Amino acid sequence: MSSPSLSAATLSQLDQAAFVAALDGIFEHSPWVAERTWPRRPFANREALLGTLVGTMQAAPRDEQLALIRAHPELAGKAAVRGELTAESTREQAGAGLGACSPQEFELIQELNEAYKGKFGFPFIIAVKGLGRYDIIDAMRKRLLHTHQVEFAEALNQIARIAALRLNERVEG
């Protein structure tokens, strides 16, 4: 992994198209977050940029938030098996050991994914950095007990955590 190459000041000077392109992948398949954040520049630092991006996500209508949640792949899901994940998701899932699951673990994750999606109508989302597959399986089991309202908010919280981790890789502090 390379060190961050952009600063918040540099990002603040970009036109909207370049700004959106520079932040591509921070929010999974959802460039609208960066598009709507751009007019709120300049950003003093990475934290200010992150806060503004997350604020944009939180202020979006619920249907757009749901589309953002649904834009995320299932953990160790069919898209991963077919090699269709974004580079960021592939790296993050591999780092959590999801590519090294035993057939039984893979089957369990698939069952939990199906139960979760059946209950909530969107994929299970978790910022996997620092977690192993057993931590993720445990979190899936626990979060299946949540209400829809609690889990919707938790999914957005996890997306914000993922965005922070991805932004840290690209933007200087």
C-alpha cells in the first residue's frame, strides 16, 4: 500500500469532476456523495473532508441511503467468488481472511448473509480492517438480533468507518 498522495488543500482546488474522480471508491459505487460534497470546500484537513462527506451521506434522503447500503457487496459473497468486487473491497475482504475460509466457514457466512439480507433487505456491512473471519461471523450473528431501524443506522455507521479507512489511504492528514 502506498502512502497518501493528496492533501485536503489540493482536493479543495480541484474542479468537481476531478474531485469526484479523486475520491472514487471512497463510497462504494456512489459518486453522488463526493459530487454533493464538492460545493462545501475548502476542507481544512482530512478530518474536515471526512466529516463533510459523512454529513452529505447522513443528510441524503433515506432511499438514497438505502441505495448506498445496497451498493456494497456481501462479505465473501458471489461477487467476491466471481472476482467482481472493487479493488478496495477485494483488498479489505482479503485482509480479514475471508478468502481463506474453510468450506464450512464459507457456507456459514453465506447462510448468515442470506438471513441478514432476508431480514433487513440489504447486505451486511462491516469495516473489516483489524477483524478476522471469526470476529465477522460473531458480528453477523449479533447484528441479526437488531431491529431494522438500529441496523440501518449501523450500516451507515459502518460505511462511514469504511470511508474513513479508505480516505486515510489516499489523503494526507
